[in-house]
Amino acid sequence: MITYTVYAALHEETDKGWVWLKIDGAVPRTTIKLVKKGSGDGHTVYCEYRELDKRFVKRYNEHAERFPLPDETNEWKNILVISDWYRRALGGVTLQKSIDLEIIKPRWLHWADVRAACHHPEPGVRVAMRLAVFGTWLALSAFLFALRADYQFSRCYPWLATLLLFTVALGASWGVKGRR
């Protein structure tokens, strides 16, 4: 768990599904999980990791009116540049304040990518992912019913498997918690 100072994302990046920070050994443009500590609710967000570098800091500081980023690279380890969408999803994070976050690199990247798409600030991305998950659920459910009809399994309960698949699909497409 690391304490980060929170900065606002640039205006043109408010609808992007990423946050800017510095993580040693992490590959940029991978999905990460942010977990807010100390809230009791366990607010989490899946998003894309973008690495702070000199070009970004220079561009940010050209547009930052009140709170520029520090130029020293050793100070970047405790900086988080994040949009309002993700700040609210983490339970109302305040700018220029410290926040304790745990950054997790998910083991199952495909699952994390699905969750990141469902947490994305752009409504079209969220709707598209939910439709994709729903379509996959329909296809697998139809396959189970077709399998039962074709092979006449006497102890096969496709409705139970369909309910289980629906539960997984609903969990996969769930949005962010804490949006106000």
C-alpha cells in the first residue's frame, strides 16, 4: 500500500480509461486494479496504467494552472493523475490530498480487461462490453440447451447451468461502485 498525492487528469483525458502514475517493473498500457484502503467499503477500480514520464509531465505542467507536477523524477512514485470518474468511483477522492491505495496487477488479465471495460468512463465502451458479455451468455446457454436436446442427458440441468452462467455474466459486467 502506497500513499499517493492525487492530481486531476487533463481535460482531454477525462473520458479515457487510464490513470498516470509510476510503478517500478510494470508494463505501461496494462490493466491494473486500484483498491482504496481505509474506506471500509473497499472501493475498487480497474483501469489502464500509463507511466509518468518527462514528456507527460511537461505537457501537464503547460496546461496546469494551479497545481503543476514536480519535475523531479524521484517524486513521481507518490503521484497519481486520475480523472473525476475514477475519483468518484473510489469513493470521492479529493484533489491535492493524500490517499492510501493498493495497486494490484491482476493475474487473469482477460478478466481484468473485461472489468476495466465495464468501469470505463466512456458510456459506449461500457454498453459494448455489457452487450458482449450478455451475447456470450446467450450463446453458451443456447449451447447447453442444444446439447441436452441432442444427447438426451437425463441428469443434465441446463437451466441450472444457465443460471450459473448468468450470475457470472452479471458479475463480469457490473459497473463501478460509489458513483454519485
